[in-house]
Amino acid sequence: MVFFQQLRLILWKNVIFRKRNPGLLFLELIWPILIFVTLAFIRLSTPPEEQHQCK
């Protein structure tokens, strides 16, 4: 039972921290999206290369 009380407290502490630092929350949400879009753009902009099969 103590585990769930501690879990609830740490999650509440996390909520308070997020409210106090909205810029950090924004970065945590935007950074993975930015990386994904960059990788998708690089992958789509380079043509696939044909690979020969080994004999």
C-alpha cells in the first residue's frame, strides 16, 4: 500500500514541476516530433539504392 502512496506523491510532484516550467514541457513535446520529421524528410528526399544479392 505504501508503494501506491509514494507513486501518487511522485506523480503529483511531477505535475507541479510541469506547471511551473511550461517551456520545458513544450520542449519535451516538440523535440521528438522535430527529430521524427527531420528523419522522415531525409529518408524521403534520398532515393533508394538498389542492392545486389549475394551469390
